[in-house]
Amino acid sequence: MRGGFVASRDWATFAEYVSARSAALHRAAYLMVGDVGLAQDVVQEALIRTHGAWLRLHAAANAEAYTRKAIATIAIDWSRRKARSVELSSHRPPDRTTPGHADRVDDHTWLWQCLLQLPARQRVAIVLRYYEDLTEAQTAEAMGCAVGTVKSTVSAGMARLRALVGAVPVPFQPDEAVAP
């Protein structure tokens, strides 16, 4: 590093990383914040932080983890700073006898609206665990917290999401199965 700037070789590597991962980072940020413009701002801020740490990261895997953590942290911090009012539908789409594409869109929209009602930390944890398919340990690293915190945050978020959706699934208990 000369004069506070990343060398051009390192800049090219960073540019390749951004090019390869931008779409996935934007999708994850969008799911965390629920707004396209805000998601773009979150990713931009996270990539600025990643660029600043680029020489210390040494590998793409480290950059990925660092950027995910930055996105999660920024998404949570921005939601705390700015209480945003989001207009949400107050009714569930009606059931139909023959579900088609429109029904699936309605269901996805309803689920999305319910997800947006969760507190930012719960929404971030659920997105990282289930949409990004990270392990509990990876989610904890990305959120900067303990694995136990991830477990309790995801559990509380899923319980709240189930209550909002109105579906309380009964878990299958093989020990209680009746023999023929």
C-alpha cells in the first residue's frame, strides 16, 4: 500500500470480487432491509469497508465473510437509526380452490410483508440462516454475536413470523406414531 491507496494489482482483485459477488450481496441486503435503494446503499457502504480492509483479508473467503458481516451490521444499525414507516396490507389474500401462479405470488407477497414486520435483527438472522444458507456459526460471525444468540434470535423471529402468517405447524413426532 502506497500513500494510503491500494496498489493497482490489489484493486483489480477487489474489482473482480465485487463483480462476482455484487448480485448475491444485493439480494441478501434487499431481504434484510426490504427496500431496493436502501439495499444498494447498504452494499455500497459494506464494500467501502471491505475495500478498506482488503489487504488484511488475504483471501476471497475472508472477504465474503467480512462483507456479509458488514452488510448485517449496517442493516441493523440503519434500522435502529431511522424508524421507517412501511405501509403493509392488513389482510391475508383469500384462499382459492385451484391455486395457480397468482396465488403463489399472493402467498409470497404476504410472506414478504410478514418478514418486513420483524425487527431488523430477527430479519437479518433469518435471511442469513435460511436464504443465504449459512450455518449458525457463520451467521453468528456475520452478525458479530454468539451462536446461542443466533439460535434464540432465529427462534424468536420464526415464532413471530409463524404468528404473523397465521400458521402454527405441528411438528411430526415419530415416537407418537400409532402402529398399524
